[in-house]
Amino acid sequence: MSKILFTSIPKCGTHLLLKYLDHLQFPCAGPHSATSYDAGMLRYVQKMPENTYTAFHYPWTEALSNVIRERRIKVVFLYRDPRAQVASRLHFLRRSPEHPFTQFMDKWFAYPDEWLLRIIRGFEPEALAAYPGADLVAHQLRPPLRRVAGRWRRLWPGAAIQ
């Protein structure tokens, strides 16, 4: 067995996968319960022992790319039909009124039409300046699936990333 890094976009089945892997007793190197990405996450990947996995919504970075190559970590990119991902995300946000992203969206956009458009299209970085408070939820305002998958695809040309 190898070291495996599972990465995904939120609401694409990461937690379901974690439950399944736990059931199989496949050892997790961490971080099972992290709520946001930070520099410490890279340490988990750097220190992964053989025959373990890590799973998170890892954004592509040059540093992460280098560690993956040097340590020969296998990467599995989880994705889901974008329509299902958007519906799941919208449902999650409406059930989470205390979530910073929900509060941001409530303040600036009408539910559900404008929410759907913003979740689907994301925000261009220069457009965020028009929305005070956007810096608090910037990680939730990433570009849509197509661009995120494209960054991972550039890392592994020829891989089956759609």
C-alpha cells in the first residue's frame, strides 16, 4: 500500500469517504477534524507514514505539489456532478445560519437565485473588494469546480481528472 492524499471540493463526498475508510480500518495520518487549511496541513502530508491516507479540501499550492512529488504520494481528486455539489452546498448553508459564508451571503445576496449564481460562478478576486467582509470567507469564494480541477490537472497531465 502507499500514502494517499484524497482532496476534494466541499460537498463532494469527503466525509462519506472518511466514514468508509474508517470502517475499513485504513489508518488516517490526519487531519480528520480540521476546519480550514493552513500551513500546518502541509506538515501532515510531509510526515505521512506508509500505508496511511489524509483527506481534506487541499487547495493546490506549489509547496504541496513538491511534497507530493518528493514523497511519491498518490492523489485521488474527488468530484461530483456540479449540479449535485451546488444543491448540496446550498442546502448545507441554509441549515447553517451561524456559518460565516451564510451570514455573508444573507447580507449581500437574495436567496435563492443570487446565492445559486454566486455558488456556481464563484467570485473573481478583484470583485471581492466590493463586498466588505468577503475576506473573512474568501476560502468559500474560490473559483468554480472547473478551475480548481484544472489546477490539479496541470499537476498530473494525463490523469483522469474531468
